[in-house]
Amino acid sequence: MFKKQLYIFLTLIILTQVSFSQTAYQAFPMGFYNLENLFDVYDDESINDEEFLPEGRNAWTLDKYERKQENMASVISKLGTGMSPDGLVLLGVSEIENRSVLEDLLIQDALRGRNYQIVHYDSPDKRGIDVGLIYNPSYFELIDSKVHELLIQSNGSRKFTRDVLHVKGRINGEVVHVLVNHWPSRSGGEKRSAPGRIAAAQLNKSIASEIYTMEPDAKIVIMGDLNDDPTSKSVKKILNAKKKIKQVKPRGFYNPMYSKFSKGVGSNAYRDSWSLFDQIIVSEACLDKTQSGLFFHKAEVFKEPKMLQPSGRYKNYPFRTFSNGVFINGYSDHFPVVAYFLIRA
């Protein structure tokens, strides 16, 4: 009888907070998810969205769009719920066409009750895909937001790509800065395209330096689809995101995805090889677990059986929306990632 009562008591604690060594903590999960070509069905003449129109190559109909939205919402609704019943405090997203697709996402049954709010700016990307952020105002108080242009030159002309979204807000009264990224792809080859991602890493480093000028002990979270792994030059050398906490110096960064990647964990796959392009990186100020404020606890790549390709050559790859041009009613070609932050309750 005593064991049963103890189990019930501990279960109630875990549902609302985390308990370590007689000390209780409240969890604040943050996530990132590449939504893989979340386009609406309407023609926007200012961008190249032709393949995602009803008459386009993908025959992108309202029915397919609505099924895609429902699938995305079903995954997002579960992110972070293992440690927080209300799910994510905030979620960075990429590969969205515009603000309206996020508005449609948030009215899906799985998310409607969360009251998520949106931060979004149109990017100069030729395909029109943007980054954005949704947040729960019950836990995250928005202070300010802006975008930083990523300026890249290719053959003497500018290559238009996604901006870096900088969102500043408060969690439990404490200021947090979130940088949402979608770095240039590896189109044309990893080596040939690497300068674009190095420029993106340099931009994030510059933004962080600007933040530190005003807030020397700032808590900064860098998240996104970086199109590079934790071991790539852009992340490891330029951003200088470390594999181990003890390696991180003041105003430096810790990459919890580094050790996972070293163990073979990935968020996306290509030609039978796993990559961990989707990362959440945290500043040194987030690492002291004895502090009274918000601190980093752990990170994960989130996946469950329904998100895996069920059969065929790509079995257990991310179950995506299209396969070889055929709509298969999947989710995304990337798995989402989640980082858990704690505060003493």
C-alpha cells in the first residue's frame, strides 16, 4: 500500500515539475522543428512557390495542405510534455512560407488550447521560406524581436537566403534571447556551399557579441536547421560551440547535440547517412545548475514510431510529406529537437 501511495505522489510531482535530491524544479522546454515546405495553396508572385500550387508539380491541394497541418500540429503538441504538461514554452520553426501558415497551424485541434502567439518576418529567400517562432504567453513574455540579414555574395552578386530571427523575452521574469536560424543549404556540394554557413555562424557570433555588450551575463539560445553538423567548421570552429560543459568559457557556447551526434544520433538522413543539422546551442550563463534562475538541463531529438518511414528503402528515415514526387501524408524530413531548462520551483 505504501509503495502504491509513493508512486502516485511521485507521479504528481513529475507531471508539474522535476525533483532532484529533495529539490523541486519547474521545467521550461524549448524546441525547434523544420516543418519541411509548409506552403499554402495560393500563388504569391513575389516568390518561387509554383511547385506548391494545385496546378504545380506537387499538385498541392487544400486537402493535402490541411493534412500536413494536422500532422505537424500532432507532433508539436507532444514536444516537451514529458517534463511539462503544457508542452513547449517556445518553438522555433523553419521552411514556412508566411505568417498565415503558422496561423493555420495554431488553430489545429491539437494546438488550439495552447494560445500560442507568433513572431514572424518575411525573409528575402527566393523560394519564400522563412523562419519563425511561436510562444506560449503564459510562460514567455515577449519584449522585442528583429531580424538580422545574412549577406552572402556568390559570383559577384548577392545570394538571398533566410534572415536570423532574434527574439527577446522573459521566462519567470528573467531575460532570455533566442536566435532562430535556417542556414544556407548544401546545394552544389558541402565544400562549395560551406562559406554561406560559415557566414551564418559569424553572424550569430556577432549578434551574441552585440547582446553581451548590453548584457554581459546574457542567456542566449541559438537554434535552427544549420545544414551543418556539430563537428562542422561553422559550428565547432566559428561559433565555437563546445562538446563538453567544462570546455565552455565565459560568453562561450555549449552544444548538447555534439555528444549525441558522436553517438550516431541524427535528425535527418541522406544517402544512408545520418546528420544532426537541427541543433539547440546555449550560452555559458545557462550552464550553472546551482543558480536560482533558468538553467539548461538536457536536450533530445524527438521521434516516435508514426514519424518514421514504415517500410521500403528509406525505412526508419523521417517520414516526410513526399517521396519521389508522390504525396505520402507524412510529417517532415527532419525530426524536431527539444532542450529542457529548469528553474527552482
